[in-house]
Amino acid sequence: FEDANVRFVDVWAGGSSCYALSTTGEVWSWGLNTYGQLGHGDTAGRALAKRIDYFVANNIQIAKIIPNRPNFYDYGTVLFLTTDGKVYGCGYNGQGNLGNGTAVNQTVPVRCGSLTNIVNVSLSGLPYTVMAVQSNGDLWVWGWNANGQLGIGDATDRYTRLLHPSIHNAVKKANA
């Protein structure tokens, strides 16, 4: 690590990319970075953990890191749930899984739409379907939907978040 004095409360491995969450809500990442999933503004892999400066520069504290499932064939996407209930993400975005209205990969974290009061997020494996539970129980969905897995009545990928038409009393995230 760049700073041996940093204390970590949790670590995650997603495919060949790894992440650690510090006691102060900072995120450190290392490993494979093909799609920018490490969040450092480039696609260079890293053999040493490096802090994601975007969150520090914008005074954003992270509560939870949601990496892609550990599978060698997965593309690299990671989501971050902030302490104030917002969702950010970076990396692969081919099916709109970052929820920012595009299919462009992101090498620096971007806000996944304008959602607030999110309490839990789930990210499926290759390709990506995202589900987010709001504090009022609403379920928001976006991303890959070729098999209708968003449960919204069609098989069209969604590049921005969409309120699920029939689930409004979720108390915990669905595991995608």
C-alpha cells in the first residue's frame, strides 16, 4: 500500500481486481484494470494498492464496495455505495450497467443516475444487471436485460435507472 498507516475495515476481490475500504471511507484498488475498473483515470493494471483520489477530491465517503463477481471471464465493473445513499461506478459499461445513460466505459467513478437514499446494491455477473433498494422499499433496476432479468416486462437493456413496476416493499437487496 502507498500508506502503511491506513486501516482497512473490509476488502473485496472481483475477478482479477481488488478493493479495500478504509476506516475513513476511502477506497484503495489494485490488480487488473482493462476497463478502468480501478477508478484511477486510466486502464493501467496495478501491482500495489492505490487510493481512488476521485472520492477524496470530491469529499465522498464510501460505505460499501460492490465488485463484479469473481470470474475470470467477467468484464471489470465496480459499484460504490456512499455513506449518504448514492451509487457510483466505474469500468465496463457495455449494457448501461453504470446507469449513467451511456454505454461508454468509465475510468473514473461516475454517479449512477440521480438516485438517493439507496441502502443496498447488487451487481450480477457477466454481463451486468444492477438492482438497488431505496430506503422506502422501492427497487430500482438497470443494465443488461436480454432475458428479461430486470423483471419489467421486456428484454431491452436499460442505460438509466428504472423504478421496478411491481416491487415497492423491498427490505433487502435481491442478489442478482
